[in-house]
Amino acid sequence: MASASHLVDKEEICVLLNTSRPRFWRLRKEPGFPEPVKRSGAREYWSRTAILRWAAMAGRRLATRVPFLYWPEPVNPAPYVGARVIDGHTILSWDAEFGRLSFIYPPLMGAWQSLNELADVASDADAIVVLRPDWRVFEGPNVDALDIAIPHGPYHVLWEDIARVIGMPAPYWPINMRDPQEMLRWRPGSQTVCAQAQHELNVGPLFQLAAAYSDDHRTSRTLRELAHVIVHRACVEASRNLEHWDDYKRHVTRDVVFAAKPLRMPDPHEDSLPQDIREFGWTEVLQRTDTLAEQCISIARQWDGGEGFPFSGIVHLGADNGTSIIRAEWVSKLIYAPRNARYRVLGSRLEGRTLQDPSTGLPVLELPDKTIIAAVAKRLPTVSPLHSIVLDGSVWIRTEDGQLFLAPAQWDGGATWGYSGTGPTILAHLLDRLLDDISTPAPSTEVLGSHTAPGLNALTETDWSHGTVITRQQLEEARNARTTSRRRAHSTTVRSE
């Protein structure tokens, strides 16, 4: 028996079929009209599904009032009207038995639109089905439907529902294979197209700038490697997308035809470039002044945060309020530098003074409000041993020869202090390394979970006030301490007067 939430009485049937009460009594006398499934006193209740399925088979007048889900299977396949692209949405349409059905593939990028909004995109459709980005186990990619003229609201449908209504398997393009031009060329019966998968990141600028160098130049090799890595990832994602159909609960070819499959690409990770070649290649790109270089830098930042750059991330130093002697000392040594592509890393088209840290050669941008945005080194370019650290807004490193540096960092995480978490853990590992070798690369998040001195962990998790200076001797004492207690180090505080 149908659940109570799926039962309807005669008044609800009239609303459901948009008909009058006298018309309902005439319909009830027609052959095949469903029998009530429940009675309560004088009231009778019918299965909502049974009523809709009957109405779908009872003739065009009633069939056009029921949701697409209940439309009958045509005697012959529904005529395919064709495809079009509107506002980035690819719309494929069929003239089914009781109206036009439009299947909408939203663009890969962009905000999700509601079905009511998409109904305006396919304004000539009687019903729309829209592919969603998520997946249902055993049912394939999620698909929702909306009947334009019927106030039922959006509802979930199955691929077998789509195939039944159009009288043929529904076409499916895997992720990264939804090229609108290829989709426009598709026709029922077309063979599966084998094509290169396209990532949402456009790799064109990478190949274009690589062409400005000889094939064996380190910059060309660096740019082409990143392009190949991105394209290969798109291919892998498309292949996995198709493999998900292996769990489909029915024989997939009954309901779906794969309109495209990815061209197999060699794995670029099997012959990766050494890190020093990558850093040289990106250094060359970062020094360029053309917009093509800026586009390549933007692609690399979106892909992996610029992991191959000769520096890691960036640090923001708030507007100067005159209280930080350390900040003032470091800023006083910055020198002017002409604007080039590397400033793209600090901020897309931000206005400000383009500067450079002479100790590292890295870019610094000073905004009109005196906020400082600076690139951070992966390792310190010095052999002078660690003298002390200063915790003042950021983590600063002082060496024995008096040089002052922002603490080095990797692209996936920087050093902080004052709580139990990732930043203080990375700082503890960094200090452990710098005490032994000042020029060692900064640790990445791969160190999380690995052992370091409990005393250094306790020190970095302490909420030191800004301006705190911790000497090398105090750091070594913390590293050698056997206790994990958060005993405060004997430190001096440097502040402006």
C-alpha cells in the first residue's frame, strides 16, 4: 500500500490534474481508472503515483498535466530537435510524445542555477532535465527535472526515465569532455568521439609562452611540463567519471550512450623535471614583463599555489602603526624594483610601490595604506648561523651577521605560534632544522604527525606577545628539554619607544 504521504483524495486529484469535481466523477467511471487504496469513513484515498500513471496513458489532454517522469514510452524514438548553447548552457532537445523535453548541461565553471532559472534559458521546452555535478550510487549522475506548466516543483529523475520518454539512450559526456562545439555536432546514433579532455584551466598560454624558447630550454620544458600535467589530470578525471558507470544498477547501454571518451595521455609524472630546473624556468617567467607571462603565473598559482616557483607563498604585514621596530628595520632595507610578472603573485593588478628584498631578491609590494605584501623564500640565502627569532606579526629570523629575514616557508603552509595546530607544528620543525643548517628548505605539511622536540612544540604553542625575541640559546634549551610543559622561555621583548 502507498504511504500516507503519497495518498490523495478526490479534492487533491482535482488539483493534481487541474480538473473540476464533476469532471473527476466522469473520469472515475472510465475504464482503467485506479481503485482507491484506502477508505476512512466516507472518504476514499488513491495512490498519487497510480493516478499520474493512469493520466499519462489516458490521452493527450490529461497526459500534458502530469510530470515528465510519467510520460509514456513512444512507439518510435522521439525526433531529436538539435542542440544549442545559451549563456554557457548546452541544451539538447527532443519532441517527445506530449511535449518538448530539453536536457541541459550546465557549464563546468560558474554558479549553480535553480531549475526555475534554467526554465527561462530553455523557454520553448515543456519539461527540462538538468545534469547536476553530484553522483548517486547505482543511479549515475544526479539529474533533476522540472515541468514548465505544471506546479509540481523540481524533482529527481533517473536516466531510465529520460531514455523511456525519448525512446532511446540519453547521451552522456563525462566531465572535462563537455565541449559545446562537440555537443552541437552530436546526433542520435553518432559514434563515441575520442578527444582530448579539457581542464577548466586553459593551458593555451603555457604552450604559447613555451614556444618563445627552444624546445630544450629549461623554461620551455617547465611550461610544457605543467601543461601536460594539467591535461593528463583532465584525462584521468574523465576516465574515472566513465568508470563510475560500472556501478550502474541496470545494463547501462539500455539507458545511456557515451558521446565522448578521453584520448589516452602519457603520465608526465613518470619523467618529471628536477626541482632546480623548474625553479630556473619559473624564475625566467617571473622576470618577464608581458601579459602572457602573467597568465602563466596565474595558471600555476591556481594549479598548485606555485609549487615550482623559487619562492613559496606570500605574507601580509598590516599597515604600519609605528610600534614594530623589527618591521621598520626590514622595510628600511627594501629597494625599488621595476614591475614585472612576479608581482602578479602578490596581487592581480594591485596598485602600490614595487620593491625588492635585497637579501633574497624576492618581490615586495607596498600598498598606498602602507600594507606590505611580500614573497616568502623557501630557504634562506645565507650561511650565517641562526642568532634569534622575533615573533612580531610574522616570524622573523635574525642571523649571526645581523641579517633579518621573514621565516622561510613552503607553498602549503607557513609558520605561526600561539595555539596547538598546523602553524606552530611547522614552526617547531623549522626551528629544529635552522638550528642545524640555516639554509635548509622550510618544512611542508608533510611533517605533520612526525616527531620533533617536545620542548620546541611547547615553545611554539605558547601565546607569546608580539615583539618577543627568543635567542638561539633558549631555542637549544627548549629542543634539549625533556619536559613537555609550557614553561615560558626567558625572553626579552623588543618594542618601539
